[in-house]
Amino acid sequence: MKKTFLLTGLFVLFAIGSSFGQDALNKAKQAGKALDILPLGDISSTTNDIMGLLKPKLALSDAQSPKVSSLVGDFLNSKSGIVSLAKTNPGEYGSKFGGIQNKLFSGLKAVLTAAQYTKFLGLKPKTSSAGNLLSHLFF
């Protein structure tokens, strides 16, 4: 019974995470509109700033923090290679972004507890906003 409940819970979390990854792709397909994506500056600094937000909000342990930081840094490095597509080819950006975001989310699922991962998904901003660094992870 416990295994069934656990598997059902993990499936629900995976489904939620996958739907978040499709947001950028779906938005990009809307009439070929350019996406409003935050520019990425210094990846290392941005990673540290994002970790400054995630560590207390998700109550990351000392063991989790470097793993999450590595995942976020790798994601931002990958994203920096496709950011220009957001304006020139939104459909391609959405497709590539979905892939790298799914890799990030899969990694986070392996590092975070189910409660932490659910809380992480709840941090998604409604829109890409320069005032919210977490926008980098979702748009």
C-alpha cells in the first residue's frame, strides 16, 4: 500500500513538473511571438544569487546545497546558449528550453525531498520578471 501511494505521489509530481516545462514551449507557439526572457549576465553570480533565494525557501541542507547549485549553474550555462533564440525563433527556444529545463527538474527531483520539490514548483513566477531571479529557471 505504501509503495502504491509513493509511486502515485511521484507520478503526480512528475506530471506537475512536466507541465511547467511545457509553459515556455506553449507560449512560444502562440503566433510566433517573441518571448520576454531575462538576459543572463555572469552565470556564476546569477547562480549564487538564485541559491541565496532557494537555500532558505527550500530549507536546503548542507549536503543538498552544492548539488542544487551545480544543477542550477549547469542549467544557466545551457540556457545562455539559447537565450538569443527567444527573440529570433521562439518555437526553437521553447523546444530547447523545455529539454534543458526537464534535465534541471529531473536533477532537482533526485536531490530534493518531495515536499521541497513541490515547494520549488510553487516558487514559479507568473511571468518573467527582472525583479525575480527565479524567472531564469522557469522562462
